[in-house]
Amino acid sequence: MNDMNKDDFKYVIADFSSTQIGARYSYEELLMHERVPFKFQSILRIYILREMKTLDPSLEFPEKVVLQDHLLQIKPDNLVYETYKRLKLKVRFAAPYKDAYKLYNYKFDKFIDYVEEHGAEDLTIQEINISNLALMSFSI
């Protein structure tokens, strides 16, 4: 699973009920991508990136962090966790299973539980799925 191209898992697909975003984007790329919903970009700026900076003051440029790397480090006791949970985020990822990899599609809180229980090693996050209804009802 480590033989990925630079642009694998970099896409934005929106349909009526949700928006799927490839997990290899950096936050900076998400903020500049024209197909990423503006409200999600605003949530990233106002909640996610500010909280990342608050949690880790040594992090000079939180927007340079890749979504996949950040999702694997989130703990359930902060604003980033609560924000993603309120967006009804789902995470599609591959994890080792016996002699191969198995694909999972978990709600965000269940994904964080999985990472805490099994560790982040050898996990490959492919995409996040944001509920458009949750995005619409999220007040900034």
C-alpha cells in the first residue's frame, strides 16, 4: 500500500447527500480547491486550523499538514474531534487484515476508536465523506 503516486487519493466528488474528499490533500490545498464547499473551507479556517495551532504551538504552518496524517493523530478530547464529529464525517481507510488489506468505512468517532485500539501503523486513509446536511446545519 505504500507505492502510491503523489496524486492518489486527491479528488473532490460532490453529490446530493455528501462530499467525498481524498485524504492526501494538505489543508492548504483544500482551502484553495474550487470544488471544496466554501462552508467546509470556512470551518477549516475558523475551527480546525486554529485548534491545531492551539494544541501544538510549535506547528508553524498547520495548513501544510496532510489530512490523512492529521486524522491519524486526533484525540477525542478537543475541538477538532468535536467539529469533525458534528459534520458527521466518515472515514474510508484500508488496514491490514490477515495477509492482505481490508477496506473500512467508519463514522469518525468509531474510526478514532479503531486507531486508538489498533494503532495508526499501516493504515491508509483514502477519503473522508462529509454529510451535506450536517454541513448545511453547522453554524459558524
